[in-house]
Amino acid sequence: MSSTTQTAPIPLSRKPAGRVDPGAKTACIRTFGCQMNVHDSDRIRRMIQDAGYAEVQRYEDADLVILNTCYVRENAVDRVKGHLGELNRLRREGRVKKVALTGCIGAAEESAALRQTYDIDLVLGTHNTYELAEFVGLPTMQETYTPELPGTEGGHNAFVTIMTGCNYQCSYCIVPTVRGRMVCRPMGSVIGEVEDLVAGGTGYVTLLGQTVDAWRHEGKRFCDLLEAVSESAPRVWFTTSHPSNMENRTLKAIGERDAIVKRLHLPVQSGSDRMLKVMHRGYKAERYKRKIDVFREAAPEGTLSTDIIVGHPGESEEDHEQTLRLVEDCAFDSAYIFKFSPRLGTEAATLPGTVPDAVVQRRFLEVLRQVEQNAFRRNQRKVGGEEEIYIRHGSTEDGKAIGETWSGHAVHVNTDAAPGKYVKARIVSAGPHVLYAGEPATSV
Ligand code: SAM
Ligand code: SF4
């Protein structure tokens, strides 16, 4: 794998503008897909704010609507088409003036047809988002196909991109096509951004990339970067990792370093070696399980999540059984389970052995049930314990805030503590997806 870098940051403001003049032009940004897209939307947000737009939440209030999109599965495209249809109607009524489509759909061939069908004003991929600047009236920006871009808007938690693109070629995945090959950001630049964010009040930093653990630069590897970040930031997490790149020393660092949240997201995709080979994942189930053993030993209270695809072409009943066995063996705390979705331009879209929809649905439910049973059992073990909880989202009308323990469990907790604060509370019950803290929490 190679990693290249370029250093020419887009000159955008680091923080979003505060109040905006009531006569300002307005823009609405909708984000579809993963955290990378959420992060890209933050950059887009700062571009439009620097151009004098006020951000609004409803399409009907917006002069400009930007749909920042995902192309990983067909249902993501269907959702975007629904929004484009609605926007056409609003444009005919004179309520929306311009529509821009950005992100992964914008980078896919299908975007040309969408542009015609829905009469979209601007289509941008993931590598030329900077062209939006000119469209909204900012000075023309240079090509900066590099993660060397300003990070998220700060606040109590922030994403920091450490690499973009992906050098793998998984049979089913469109990401390498729409996001290009891996580009790693220099360590100094990452640490500089983390230090700036922490100085500005950020208490939780998430390192982002399609395969974060593949990060390397000038002889340094991901674990070196993670350790350095954990010395600068009070709370750190990272996503997404690839099993082939995950080093034992990273797994051990999760357990050893206080600032790292003890939560590992390590997508396995299948429990069958035959399917892992067809998918070009580059590891076998046994090797994956050995990594999980290292993680469980390093962080026994930690949480483990994964991604699983059911119904990839050629997946037999025996392959599916092996996935169920792996789910049982690894006792995941949660999983994103996806039904295979053929993406034009990927190898899997041309493979024989389509799995009938009814079979895919049954396998999906079987994997889901297995994951939930394990997660429920593991969550029950937390009941009765006292936890230090980081508040992610402040309390709603029912007085419940949503927080995260150091082991990475999501918790509903009675507190009016603001996002970014820590509270202590006892866990009184647990479901398969979340823990519940009973008593009013005390601030830490
Ligand atoms: N880079 C990450 C990795 O390799 O694990 C994942 C990135 S991908 C955006 C997130 C997840 O979407 C994948 O782990 C996979 O489970 C799922 N996915 C990707 N392409 C898919 C497809 N064509 N059909 C169904 N699920 C898919
Ligand atoms: Fe897609 Fe595979 Fe790259 Fe993940 S590692 S982004 S699944 S090609």
C-alpha cells in the first residue's frame, strides 16, 4: 500500500459562524451515510457560512439545498432519489432555487443520469468538493485531494480525518471507486489539529478513515499516532478498522491507555473462509478471532462491534452457519448487519449465485437474533455497577440524556448535565442495545 500526501489547507474558518443576518441567503445541508460524510458536511457547512449563507433545517426555507450522499447500498440511493423528487416539486413552486449533489453518489457514474432526470444544478464527487466554493461565491479553491483539510467544527466532540480513500478491493464495495486510493495525513498535522481542538474545548476526538488502522506515514504506524493523540486528548476513539491492518499492540493500547475508549469496531463481513476469500478480505475467520481474543484480554469490559453482510452472491447455507458460529464465538456487543446490495462497477455485481430475497431476509434475522442475544447477555453483566458516563447528547423532555461509558456502552441517564460533561451513575437495567442508569446522576 502506498500513502501520499499534499499540504495545502483550504482557507476556511475553523468554527461555524454564529448569528447570521436575517436577509442572508440560506442553505440546507442533508447528510446521508457514514461518519466520513458527516465530517465532509462539516467542511461544506463552513464553506457556505464563509460565503454568507445562513444554515436552515427545512428545504422550503433554503435558497440552496446540498445533498451530501452515500452510495454504499442501493437503499441509500433510493432515499436520495426521494429527496430529489421532493426538491423538484419545491423548485417548481419557487421555494428552493438551487440544488447541489455532493459526496459518493456525485462521484459515481450514475450521477450523470440523476443530474439529467432531476435537473440538478451542481454535481460534485468526493475529490472536488472544493468546487462548491466557486458555486457559492467564494474565491476559487485549489485542488486539495488530501485529508489535509480543516476538521470538524469543534464543540465537545470532534471528528479528525487521518486518512481518506481505501487501497482494498472488496468484491462488493464501491468506496475505492468513489473515494479513491488511500491518502494518509502527516502525524504532525493530525496532532496539531487535535491540540487546537482540545485548546478550543473539545473533550472527545474520533479519528476517522475507511481503514484507519492502515494509516502510516514516514515510518510511523497507526498505533504510534493513536498513542500520541491519546496523550493530547482527554478521550479518544477511532473508526473504521480493517482486520488485516489491526496490530496486537493497538489492541493492547486500547486496554492500557486511559484516554482511549474501550470500544473496537472491527468489521468481519462473514464467518466463512470461503466467502472471505470471494470478498477479497485478506484474512480467515480464525485470524479474526485471534485478534478478538487479544482485544478481550486487553479490555475485558470493552465493547466489540462489527459489520456483517448477508446474501453476498454465492453465500451458501453452510457459509451462513459459519457466520452464526463466529457471531456466537466473538459475542459481539453490537453489529451492523447489511443485506448484500449489488453496486454497479463492483466485482460482486457480476458474480453468479444471487441469493433469493426471502433467504437473505431469513439469514438477516438469524444473524440479528444471535447478535442481540449475545449483546443482551453481556449488557446484563453491567447491571448494578457504577459507571463514569460521558454525556453525548443532553437530556430531552423526559430528563434522559444519552451517554457513553469508558467501555463504550451507550447509556440512558437521568441528568441535566451538558454534552461533554461526565457524570457518575449506577446501571439498573439493560437491553440488547443500551444500558439504563436509574438514580439521578452526580456530576464528576
Ligand atoms: N472500510 C470499512 C471496512 O472495510 O470494514 C467499511 C466501509 S463500508 C462504507 C461500511 C460497511 O458497509 C461495510 O463494512 C460493509 O459491511 C457494508 N457494505 C459495503 N458495501 C456493501 C454492499 N454492496 N452491500 C451491502 N453492504 C455493504
Ligand atoms: Fe470497502 Fe473493503 Fe475498503 Fe472497507 S476495506 S472501504 S469494505 S473496499
